[in-house]
Amino acid sequence: MNHSNSFAPCRRAFLGRSGLSLGSLALAHLMSETGAKGAGLPEGNSFGGPDNLINLPHHKPTADAVICLFQHGGPSQMDLFDPKPDLTKLDGKPYQGDLEVHFSGQKGNVLASPFRFSKRGQSGIELSELLPHTSRIVDEMTLVRSVVTESVDHESALRLIHSGKFQAGDPTWGSWVTYGLGSANRNLPAYVVLSDPGGLPVDGTRNWTSGWLPALYQGTAFRPGANPVANLATPADLTPAARKNQLRLLEHFNKEHLSRYPQNAELHSRISNFETAARMQTAVPEALDLSSEDQATRKLYGLDQPETAEYGTRCLVARRLVERGVRFVQLFMAGQPWDTHSNNAASLKGLCKRTDQPSAALVHDLKQRGLLDRTLVMWGGEFGRLPISQGKDGRDHNRHANSLWIAGGGFRKGYCHGMTDELGYKAVKDVVNVHDLHATLLHTLGLDHKRLTYPHDGRPGSLTDIAVTKAEIIKDLLA
Amino acid sequence: MKPLSFSLLRPMWQTVLIGLFLALFSASESAFSTESQPLDLPNTPDFQTDVAPLLKNRCVRCHGPAKQDAKLNLALGAGVVRGGKNGKAVIPGKSDASLLWQHVADNSMPKGEDPLSNREKNLLRKWIEGGAQGLPVRVSAKSEGDEHWAFQKLQPTIIPTVKNRSRIHNPVDGFLQNHLERKGLAIGPEASKPVLIRRVAFDVTGLPPSIAETQAYLSDHSPQAYENMVERYLASPHYGERWGKFWLDTAGYADSNGYFNADTDRPLAWRYRDYVIDSLNRDLPFDQFIREQLAGDEISRYSPKLPLNPDSIRMLTATHFLRNSPDGTDSSDGNEDEVRADKYAVLEGTAQILGSSLLGITLQCARCHNHKFEPVSQADYYRLQAILYPAFNVDKWSKPSQRDIVAATPAELEAHKKALLVHEGEMKKIRDRQKEWLSRNPEPVRILFQDDFNEPNATVASHWSSTAPGDDAPLGMPVVQLDSKQAPAVNITNGTLQIVESGALGDRAISTRQSFDWTPAKKDSWIQVRFDLIKGAPYVGYLIALGDYNDIKNKHKGNILFDGAESGQAKIYLDYPGPDGTQPGAIGESGYKPGKNYGVRITNIGDGNFQVAQLVNGLPENNTVNLKKKDLPPGGFGFALCCGRSYVVDNVRVESSVDPTELTKAQMETSGLRKSKSGEFTKQINALQKRKPADPPMLAPVLDLSPKIPTVHILERGVHKNRGDKVDPAPPAVLMDSVNNKAWENKPDDLVLSTGNRLGFARWITRPDTRASALLARVTVNRWWQNHFGRGIVATPDNLGYSGSPPSHPELLEYLATELIRSGWSQKAIHRMVLCSNAFRQTSNPTTDALNGDEDNTLLSRFPLKRLDAEALRDAMLFTSGELNMAQGGPYTPTTRGGDGEVIVPETHPGAKRRSLYLQQRRTQTTGILELFDAPSIVYNCTIRMPTTVPLQSLIMLNSPFARMRSEAFAKRVLKEVPGENHAKLTQAFQLAWGRPPTEAEESAANIFLITQESEYKGMPNSVECAWIDLANMLLAANAFLYVE
């Protein structure tokens, strides 16, 4: 197609006007193929190939893709990541001091973790026996034991960790990353959500909303099964030839229409989108087709075991998507399984059985393929849990301490950050709030959280909203 | 005023994303710029386009309308000229002498922040050196609040005299032509008649013109043909649907409560939706429309003691406007602080909607602190909250459903009562006959277990256990005590079983000591459990197949919980509790109310399936769920104790059917007879149930039932625990007229039941010749203009303040706002004026001059080519296929999330083909095709949509069942309606889809396509039809369909 030339001058004027800017290239992104090819990216500023729909980072990045293994409900840090011998000593005794509980009627006594912790890897970071596989990749990760959040309400805490704001309707960090960096593969969505076949997580599709960023930047959920994206497949009653005829006719109609508006880029874009759509019809199933993965890989992710097969499949798909240029992949679990208000210990066993091996396999596999250097893997939930029991054997929500880990993408290896008090109720040293975490995550992706903005409410809206949060990059987390 | 940066861009950008421009130009000059880039400064920097955005972003927080450090306001040209207490900020031509430059150059400003970038500094200096272009020449000494154009009273406008009068039809054209002429341009030539009628029909009604309407217009050669056509559409009932939807978006209308994941239903919101449609169709004066929505209860002097009449019902319906905010208070849990915060969130949402829909001010920014960009203090915010507070009193909170009232006139109530009595009488007759017959012909059962609780309390443990049979662990924690009143416990009192839960989370239960086989071996045989409910609870939970409750052994499933709710249907949880549990659905119909006998029956229906039916008084109800044998291992029966499940039961029975071979002859006969007879009874009862007179209509209004003004405090940092100063109710001070518009001066004497605050506010905001009504009128006409032309005169429709975009045609905005008030606030009068302007009637094909001089069409040198918005697109597809259901009003058509995750309207639903605004507007479940074409998922409200162009839109038009089904109906319609040659058929098909016949080239392409496609389907009996369906599919996917020229 040649018509891109017809509006190239306009684009140059545009870039010249605004200073060469990330936002203008986000527009190029919106323009799909036609626009991108005419965009004239300056040399030396793109990474990933000159022909891709890639926007400019603010500075040299250490990661260009994210896989977020999100653990809905609030995994219990003192049973998984943050050993607390004092809990065992005080087990069953009343907790001394004030404690913020969510379900105030069911405040129990100190509850020890029944799980054994030991030092792992070269770094000697202590992890629970529930995480034998994660223990093997401990030297790749930064474990943060001092994450705090601002709400003990699931929805609010979810919105906070995803979008930096309590209320619904703000863009998630996946949207911000996609807005900032665009896509590296125009035939796949830049922001893919691999949702649980068992159902939507709590807060549903709002976990991947683009809020007041354009809808383009919202996550596209791939569903398990034959139709990963709604309406992807050509209807069964249409032969390939019949479809081809249709598209030829459509092109004829649209070209005649276009001849009256030759400069209208939106019409160009809409026409070329039919070609992109056709390519997506092949690209998406190809990315999800695991038949080319060898036995060793399948075994690594646990595809051969009933407990791990489902989560393992999604972890493996996540790797394939990142390989193909998808910017942001997020895995969710149905409902909020880590919300262990009762039966904490037994539930954790099942959940770790399901997620431990596949999560570790992903990190291991990315590393052996040389992808971990540019891919950031994050594992964690919206808040932590309390050192006391809820009822007899549960744990209630805790916003004052939470653990999560990040591997790859320029984060420090084999490093443990922050500390909680003796019983693990509150983060006391190197406290990491959600906003600082966001600033740091964006930083590794080459994005300056202060400058990645979009107009909202009459001012530049951002993920970290520094005027309010004073968010800062946590340098200690970076390699 | 110099037009904004839009002028630099071609039309291609405008529809892609208006917002993105703002990112680049207005709000955040430095948002993306990188230091390494060349310093590409404009040759002659201009205040409005170049410097104001920089100042706004870097300086205005401290030197702005809200916080004038050093008495300096850099938000406005006037403020820059005036300077501050230290003197002039800018000396044109002399940067070194300018304070502004000095402070920036030595990095002493911005205080405490990063210094300006080199580019920013150079820009500022170049601008000052270049004579500080774009600053106002003369400025007054007035206060800043008065100066921002949008906060002033309406300014008289003079309709400009233009050189080229030939394209002037009405004053609207004059204002536009005036700007165009400065660029040597003019309003374009008139579009063709087919284009015009399609444009007007979509604009006014959101539907394409019918063929008859088009023919009538094309054959009308009178000079008034166009005006008459416009009038016909303005008089159409579909006008209210189209423009009503715009207001509903602005008002934040939704059919669900939002806030939490549950996103519960708002079953009565549709009545407000219908009020809006009706008000627009009647052209209810806009000021009245606003007053009713803000204070309909106070205007109608509502009192629960007084009878309602149709007019007062209408007014009350209008107040639902103030209930559009997300409201999660029916799903709040957690500690007291959180629940209270959830209540405040409703007030906050409502304030935000008020601000953006009526005032065009981002009020919400002043919740935690004084507004950083607008002259709105935090006290202003809480004064406004105090206006709403009496109706949303956090200390006397009503959950959403508790706010609903019966809305019927006395005559309607009386008639309903009578009808109900008659119906109940009939029902009782049938039920009595049924009961009597059943007691004479009892069903043969085998009793496997019974407990009538007539023995002493201490004996509970002989039948019941806190552990399931065969399981060594208790059923959840804490363990249920078996003969105690200390929760969690069960005990026998007065010959009944009392179930006392402890209010705590945790999945506790008791079980029978006896284990049962829950999978009857033979087809049609069954096992059932039943109990009498003596005292109810929000949930009456009972379990069967109680096996390994703690779920440690994975192979051993079981534990099926039935959660019978007061409101009807029992939810089923399989493999309860634990993270691997599932919910296969809900059974039954009746709610769990005391006095009845409840239970479930599990029937072997063959092929390894077991049907689970809810029993009420011994009879199975509709809505059943099928389970497999593996779901139903042997185990006990028991009751659940947690989370509000305290209730009292009696006469527990576990029974099984008797094998037909074991029946006596008499029993056999009874059994057969019973089957047919109970079928007969059920039929009669169901038939009668359907004839039950509908309940009197309910309404979800906002009411204020006390004249006492509650105390409202400023909440420091927006946190409800941090109470600051007390505030009195009042509108924002910046809009208060010093003389004649004090809000509360005359509360009517006969308004005794409420504070009258909202009525005061409603009158204040609509009183002519005031600053408040001027702003309301500007915000309103601007939004309407946006809906006509795709972009408002102010591009930020919810923000006309300092931080909003400046108007492209300020005088036009003043004129239209003035006309709105002058016309008696007639919305149709403004539409008429806009629709009849030559600006609206001009062609959308740009000339070369227009493309050069008005690249992005800010000046409207041609009509903008507009893609159909989401609702118009779906409605037009249904209209074109001849399937659109034009029924107006009433409850929404429910949507559902299909197996592939897409939100759809089930085609089998009788309302499936209604217009899009009647589809369920659930916040978390926006209909897929609508969402994809940019319909909002409402959080608060939506005053502007951002059109996107993405490949998923192509996929839905090509592949979705919705598009394919419309194509099929469209093709069949054409084939059926038009006999004879393809020429006639194609003409009709193009006319229907695109509003015009095909060109020769298009017709020939279509003909070739039909031939090729038919050969693809060769051998199929309907090959011709298939080819036509594929053609129809492409007609609907084509840009000629998707765009309005």
C-alpha cells in the first residue's frame, strides 16, 4: 500500500511540533500497519526492529516485557516467604498489641505456620517447604518482604496494586506499559490476559481495564479452548475461498468510498485492520498451539500432572507470547483462592501444588532461552495475611505486610528486600508501598513514571500520581 | 482567540483520539519530551498555544487561581500581565528584566521541584524576547475568579458581519464563517439530499432513514423540504431515545450498583431512563428537567403520608439522577471504617457527576485538598456535599434497595389490592384441593431417617454429630457444640432444632451420624431430605453427601451445600468448602420462608445423571441441576452454620422412593394416579401464577425526609475519620452571584418535610441571568454541539474551567447558551438551529484549500465524517436487516457473558433485538459489540467517547454470530421483498445499508461477487441465498455503512 505517503508530511509536522514524543508514536501505534510504516521512527531509537509498532522508552530499559503471575486473595506471607519463628513460640497465645482486622468478630490468637522454612540457593534466602520449585530459582529473584498497601478490602487493594488508585476506573499498569511501549507484534494484542478457565477473578475484567486511557490499551483476555479471542475464527460455513471473495469485495467497496476522502487516515486504518484481523486469525492460534513444545518443556511446566497442567499451560503460553513480542501478559486465578479465611494450611498446600512448579518453570525456561534478561516476571497478590488466626485455622487480611517476588528484567538476583516485625504483622524496614513499586517497575521498562502521563481531570494523569503519592524508584531492587 | 493546537493536525487525528492531543499539548508539555531531542522551538512562540501549557504544568499549582503565592496567577494571560506582589512577571522583549525568567533561569523556581528543562527554558525566553505574543493588551483589576470566561455571566454577542454571505443561513453560520474567512475559507457546499437525510436521521434518532422517509424527502422539492424533514425527525419518539442516551451517559446511568465486584442489580433504574426519554420527547424545558432531577421530591412536596399522583411520580422518578453514582453499600463487608468509607464513596460519586455533568468543573479534585487549578476550595467541595447529605446521611444510611418506594396512585393501589384478593382466593382454592388430594393419596416412601426433636436436648448427639460419618475431622472450625446455646451450636428448644451460628466466617456444619446412599440405583428412583423451617434467616444452608469436609483427600468429593435464600432459589455449591469447589447453579423457585417444608430430591434420571430438585411442601419445583455419581458419595445430611445462617428447623426426614416392584397393587395404582394428578395440579397452579396481578410499580427515588440540617464536616485529606471544620450547605463560591442569587433565600413555606437544600441548589443553578445558569447553559450546549459535530466548542466537555481546553469559537458558545435560555431552555430549539445551519448541511468532502487551511476541521470547513457510535451501529444493523424491535421503555433486556467470555444478548430473549439503550447497562458487563465500538463501561459517568479503530472491530463485523445473523436476515429480506432482477435487489440492498443506490462500479463488483460466491456454494440447495448473505455481510462491514458523511 502506498497511501501512507499521502499523510506522512502531516506526521512530520506533528512530530516537529511537539518535540519527538512518545505520545505521538502511541498514535502511530493506533494507526495500525499503515500508520506505523509511515511513522518514520528515527534511527537508533527503536528496539526490536525498525518495522515494528514500537514506541520510544524514556531511557535505556532493562526489560521490554512483563509476565505478571497474579495471585488473587492475598497469599499468606508467613507460610510461604517470610519465616517467623516467634509465631511458633507464641502459637495459641493472645496477640499483644493492636491489630487491624477485616472481620472484627473473629479475631483469634497467634497462629504459627506449620510449614518448615530453610535457606535456599546461593543467596540463602529462606523459603517455605511449600515452594520446592520456587526455591530452585531463588537466586534469580528479588524477594520483597515489606510490601504494604492501603486497604484490607479485596477490590480496593486490587485496584491499588493494579492501577495505583483505590477506586474503579483508572488504568492498570499493564495499560500504562502498553501505552508507553506499544506493541512489538502487530498481529497479537500488546496486553494479553490469560484468565482462569474456572472463571473470572474477583473484580472481573476491571483487573485489566484501560480506565481513562483509550480502550486500545486494555488487556485482551485469551480464553482457553478453540476460540481464545471472541470472533477470531471464520464462521464454519465459510470456505477460505468464500471469505477471500468477501474481503476482495469489501476492499472494492472501501476503496471507492476512500477515493472521496483520500487523506482520511482513520479510513485507511480501518481498511488495513481487515488485513491485520486476518493475520491475527493465524497468529493467535499459532501462539497458543503447544504442539511444537518438546516433552522436556512440557514436563518442566508440569503439563504431565493433573494438579499443574492447567496453570502450567498458561505459564508456557505466557512465555510463547513474550517470545512473539507481546508486551504484557497477566495470569489470573478464578475467584480469590488465596483468600484463606479458614483452612489456611490445607488450602495453601493445594494452591502451591498448583502454582509452584509452573511459576518456577517459567523463570527457568525464560532464563535458558535468554529471555529473562529482558522479561520481568512478578509473582504476588493484593495484600498479605495476619499472624493471628481467624476462627480456628484461617488467616484474615493484612495490609501492613505482604511478600512478592520479581525475577528478571533488571531486578537484583538472589536478593531479599525489607523486613517485617517479629510476628510478621507489619513491614518495619525498607517498606515498599505500591506506588514505589510501580515507579520501579516502569523504570526497568525504560519508562519514567513522572513523565508517562495522559490528560485526566484537567491535569496529567499518571500511574503513580507523584503529587499525591510522592512515589520514588527503589534503587535497591535494581541490579 | 487563536485556535488551539488542533489546527496543526489533519482530520485523520481527530477521530482517533482527542485526548491524546491534550497529552501532548495542553496538560503536559513535558510529558514525553526527552532531553536528547532537538530543541524544536516555534518561530514565534504564542502564549495560548505554547506558553500557557508550560505554565499550567509547572507553575500554576502555586501561582494559580487556587493558591496565589505572591499574589501571582499564571493560569491566565491577564494574571501574567498583572504580575504579583513583587511586580510585573513579564516585560515583553526583555527576558532578563522579567521576574518570571529570572526565577526560572536560576532554578529558584519551581520551588522544590525539578528545574525547567532546557527546552522549556528556551521556549519561555524566546517567547518573552519575541514580545510575549498572545497576552491580552488590557486587563482589569478584578479578582481572578471573575475573569475566567466560563465563570462569568453570559456575555452579549454580536453576530459577526462576514464578507461571504452566500453560505449564511442562520447566526450559527455567521460565527463559523467569521473564523473561516480569516483563513480564506468558507462553509462548504450543501451535501446531496441522500447524504443529508441519512445524516439527519442518525443525528436526531440514531437510526438510518427508512426507504419511505428517503423517498418522501427526495420527492419533496419545496424550499422547506429540508426543514420539514428535520421537523419530522425531531418529532419522532426515537429522538428521545437517541438524545436521551447522551444525557444518560452524562448522568452516569447504569443498571447496576457497581463499586464492588458483585456489581449488584439496580432493577428500577430503567424508570429513570424512561423518564429521560419521555422528557426529551416532550421537550421539557431543560431547566425544569434539571430541577426535577435534583429535587423532584422537594418540588412535588413528597411525603410518605400523602397520596401520589402521576406528576409527583414523574418528579420522584427524576431524582434517580442522584442515585446514578456507584453504590456498593449493599455488598459492603469488613470493619466499620471500611463500610463507612463505602457510604461516603456514594456522596463522592454523586458530587463528581454533578460537577462534570452540570458545572463542567472537576470538583472531585477538591475532595482531599483545595483544587490545584480551579478556584474551588476543599470547603466548597464539602459545602456541596452538605447539599446532598440529608438524602445520603451516612449516620442514617439506607442501602440501595431500602430506598425504594411503592409508586402508585391511590386508585391504582386499590385496584391492585382487589385484583390480588381475587387471585389469592383462586390460588387458595386450587392449593387446598391439591393438599386435600395429596393427603388422601400419600406417596409411598421409605423413611431412612427422622428426627422430630421431641426428645430432651441432651439427646441431640445421638442423631447428630459435628463430624461427618466416616470423616475423622470436624466439619469446619470452630467445632459446633451439640447441646449448647453458646454459638456455634445447635440445641433442642421447644421441640425444634435451633441452629445458632457465631457470626464468624468459617464453614462449620453438623451432620447426621447416619450415612446415606445419595445415588439411587434404578432409573426414576429417588432419595430426598425434608425439614420444616420454623424460623428463617437470610440463608438457610443445608448439606448432603457430607464426606471429607476438609477436602484433604482429593479423590473423596461430596459435601454439597444448598443455600436457600429468602428471596428465592437455592444456590448449590459442589465439593464445599475449599478452593476447588464449584457452583453448578441454583435450583427451585420459592424463597425460604418460615412455615413451609423444604428440601431436595435426588432422582436417578438415567445415563449416570442425577437430577436435583428443590422440594417445597413435598413438591419438586422447576429449575433443577444434574449431577454425576462422583459428585454424590455416600455421606450424611446436615445443616450449615456460618455467616448469618441462624435458623430453626423441625421434622427432619430422609426418605427414599419405594421400588415399583415392592409396591402393593393399590400403591401402584396410587403412584400412577398421583403422577398424572400432580402434573395436572402443577399445570393449573403455574397457569394461575402467571395471571397473578403484577406488584404495584416500585421506584428508586432520592428522598429527604427531615427538615433538620445535618452537620457536615470537611474531611481532611478526604478521609472520613479526619473531621475538620463544620460547613454549611452552599454551592461553589466562585459561581455565587454577590447580589441576586443566594442559594437558600426562600425555601417555600409548604416544604416542611425536608431541608429544601437540593431545591435551593436546583433553583440557584437554573436562575436566569446568573453565573451559575450561564455555566450550566454553556456546559449543556457545548455537549450538544459535540454530539452533532463530533467535537465540542470546548474539547473537554466535563471541564470548562481553567484547566479545560479553551473554546474554538467562544462567541458561538456564548450565543448558543444565550439562545438556550432565551428559548425557554428548549433543547429542540437549539437542535433545530444547529441542524438547519449550513454548517450542518455542508458536504463532508474537503476541498484542497480546506485541507490546507483547516487540517483538523476545527473551523468546520466541512461536515466531519463520523463513524456510527456503538448504539447507532448495532441499531442500524438490526434496522437494516429488518429485525429491529422498536418497542419503547420498560425493564432492560438482560445481557450475559457467553462461553467465550464475550458479553452478548441471548438471541432467544424476546427483547434481544431492541435498541441498544434498552440492553442491560451493567457496569462490569458492557455488551461486547457496544464496548468494542467505544461504549463506556460506566464508573461515574461519561461525557465524551473516544473513538478507536482496532482490528477486533473488523473481526466482530466479519465473524461474530451477531453480524452473521443480521446479514442473513438482511439478505433474506431483500430476496423476499424485491422480486425479479439482481439490479432491483441490489438497489434495495445498497439503499437500505448505505442510504443510496450502488454506483455502476459497485453494482458490477457485487454482481461478479454473487456469481463467484454462488459457484463456491455450488451443489447446495440455497447457494443463491448463501451468496447474498455473504454480500449483505460485506455491505454491513463496509465503511459506507459504518460512516455518516
